[in-house]
Amino acid sequence: MSFQMPVTFEEVAVFFSEDEWTLLDEKQKELYRDVLQENYETLLSLDFLCCSL
């Protein structure tokens, strides 16, 4: 038996402060965006999001 709980995107996202964001180079920012987009799409496809953004 599997147990599934709805999650919000904020629960699986990683957030940077403005200062932290400025320390990232462009490749790191691009990777961050790609990973967040992929996580969001995966959660959507699995119906794990409990509310929309």
C-alpha cells in the first residue's frame, strides 16, 4: 500500500536570497531554472500539487 500526500511547489523548491542569487554564475542560474521547471512538471504530471501557482 502506498501513501501519497499532496505537496506544494514551495515544499520542493529551493529559494535563494537576492544576495545568494548574485553570487551564482549564469550556468548555475540556468541549471537552477531547469531543475525547478523539471520538478514542477513532474509534480504536475503526478497530480502531487495541491494548488496552482
